[in-house]
Amino acid sequence: MRLLKHRFFLGFAGLALATSTLGACASHPESHAPTAGLTSPRATDARAWRAARRFAPLSFGRIAYVERGAGDAALFLHGAPLNGFQWRGAFDRLCDARRCIAPDFMGLGFSDVPESQPLDAAAQVDMLAALLDSLGVSQVDIVASDSGGAVAQLFLVKFPQRVRTLLLTNCDTEPNSPPPKVMPVIELARAGTLAAATAAWLTDPAMARATFGAAAFQNPGILTPEVLATYAEPLVSTPKRQAQYHAFHTAFVPNPLAGIEAKLLRTNVPVRIVWGQSDDIFPNEDAHYLDRTFPGSRGIRFVPGGKLFFQEENPDIIAEEALRLWKAP
């Protein structure tokens, strides 16, 4: 186990170096004043999120999701190894403006799917379409992070009529998927050791913050034992879930976005790019690439100091930018 922890440390250190109840409901850096009327409600905690979790019985399996609010729907797509809990702060701030829906991807979070179920990005797209159908949702505003951003781009080109707007944060692009600095994690998944290394977070939160946390968060202290348990426990709970956690990662090789650029160039959906400026897993050039590629780009907002999962630390920024995008003509 000590060797395994060391290998996991090297993987995420390589990324870093080479790179409560539910609350009330440009191609260059920009700065903004807070959006008028945006409130800062009490933060949703893991217990409240767990109580709100529902399961949709689909042909893919039992898909976990949390839903809050009413009206036009917004679909929030999380990164890896997270789950929909990543978006709790955004839900608190946006549920008065949208019917917010945050599913857990197959192979991550609390979704429970058969062993034979494919977990690649294309399968995730089809699952999301089926989930929206089951919820009676025909069209969504998508907010996406990390590998969820790859799925969002694939969803857009397959179901363009179902996407009103797209807000992309640090995520895969065709030239950078999977990013080289994530390959150590994929190699652990290939070796069948990623789940055991992730399980170590549950007994050694300080190690988790020093490795994964330092690579992906500006303030790793956000990864409290409660938060780490919400993310890690479902991934390592059974041998089946461990194998699916590995399969989720290995499915990102080869590049799931290969050939997508020509299709994105033909889209006309309004797109806003909000990017953690200090992320070197998905560096700033990826944001500029998306800005050049989407004809409907509304430009980039860089978040100083932000890393891969800045969305969890800065839900006010996500809410401000989402509301501006949704209100834009």
C-alpha cells in the first residue's frame, strides 16, 4: 500500500508540477462586477445533496441525479473523479433561474450500471439523452467541466437541437484529449490500481489534498473528509464499481474528440468559456482554441489562480457567467 500511495502521489504530483440544507433557491481575460441580485446562500452539504439524490431507471442502468428548480432546464456535467456534487454551489445560486439537473456519469458517482455497459464518452452522450427524455426535458443549457466538457461537445454535435447554450470550463479539446498530464492516472487505471489508490483518500485526507487537491484546486482545503468521502466512496465500494472506475478512465484513449473540430465549426449555439487561469492540465491555449472554434463564442473569462476544478471553489463565478449567457440575445 505504501508503494501504491507513492505511485498515486507521483501521478497527481506530476499533474501539479508539470502542469446545511439546500440553499435558497471575448478572447482575452475579463473582469466583472458581481451580477445584480446574485445571492450567496448557505452552502449545500453532502447530507442535503444525498437526500436530494434520485435514480432514473434507464436501459443503461440506474442513473443518479439531483434536480432542483423549475422552468427551462440546465444540465451540469461534472469532471473525473467527481460526481454531480461538484455543482452544489452553482445549484444554490441558479435554481431560481433554471431547473438544474446534475447527473452522475456512468462509472463515476452513484450511478449503478451493468458490468457490460460501455462507459466511453459516446455512451455517456446517449445516456444523457435518455435521462433527459425520462425527465421530459427537450432542450437544455449545458454547464460542463473536465471530461464532462468532452461529453458536452459530443452531445452538442449529436443533438444540436437540444442545446440552447453551452458554458465550458477547463475541459478536453480535440488537440488535448486526453491531456498528457492525465496519462499517469490513466496508466494507474490500466494497471488496475487506481481504485485502491483513490481509496487511500478515505484514510489519509492530508495525502489526498497534497496530491489530487494540489493539482486540481487552488485551495485543496476544500477537500474535507466529508467531500472526499462523497467523491471516493462510491468509486471503491465494490469490485464492480472499481472496475468501472478504471474503465471510465481507459475509455478516454483513444481521443474521443478526434475529428470533432469540423463539426463544432458548423455549430451556432451561444458558447461562453470560463477558464481557471492557473490550470496546466488544460492550459489557457485550450480556452483560446475553443474560442476560435465555436462560431457562437461569447469569449473567454479567465479566473486568476483557478485550477481544474475552480468551479467548486467559485460558484459565484459560474452563476454570474451562466446568468449572463442565458440572458444574452
